[in-house]
Amino acid sequence: MEKNVTIRMMTAEDIEAVHHVELQSFSVPWTKESFYNEVVHNMFATYLVAEIEGEIVGYCGLWVIIDEAQITNIAVLPEYRGNSIGEHLLRKASRIAKKRGAVKLSLEVRVSNYAAQGLYRKLGFEPGGVRKNYYTDNLEDALVMWVSI
């Protein structure tokens, strides 16, 4: 990566910038209120942001419940993709989950999103099932992927 990336915990002050990343990344984006509830009220949630020179260029959400962790969402601005930012976010989220007692980490990914699946496989995730018609915009299936941590 050409520039220094800083990964840090997301705060409520980051919601506007994170929502911008969300809008650039997903056809059915989360609302600002959803992010606010996750960051401020959800005791199971941890959100990370990736910054370059003070600009938030990506984020990752994580839930840890007892010994299982779930990536809620992960996104990087289109112009910064392919620079290992998503990988850095996912590795940091995995370390946090493990520190909090999780032994497994899961996520859902569109069956057509081969780029993301490639990253997840690189980090040890394996397919564990399919959620039929998971995505509301086009009823695409989601591949559920798991890794032991």
C-alpha cells in the first residue's frame, strides 16, 4: 500500500464518513441511524474505520456473542479497493473477536462477489452454507463463510 493506513475504533463522530463509504459500496445501504445504534447502543458491536491522511476510506463491523463472532459489514471506497485495506480491517476485527473469547468468525457474501470471496478464502474462511434470496435488492443468495480463530 502506498499510503499509511490507520485502523481505529469507530465513534459516533465518524458516522457521516462511514455512511458515505456505505453509499458507495452497497445497493441497499444501511442508514445513518443504523450505524448510530450499532456504535452507541449495541453492546455486542465493535466497528472499526480505516483512515488515510484523516479520510475514512473503509470500515468493518463486528458482533461478538459468547464464543461466536459475525462480520456485519465491511466496505472500502471504490478508489481504494485492491490496496489490502479490507484485509487489514478483517484481520484487526478477527484479533478483537479472538481477544473477546470468540472461537469462530462468520460472514455472508454475495455468491457473485468473487473478489470478496477471494479475500475471505485468503484469510482462511471456508464456505459453510447458503442463505437463499438473502439480498433484498435482487434476491441473490448469500454464501455463508466461517473461519476458526
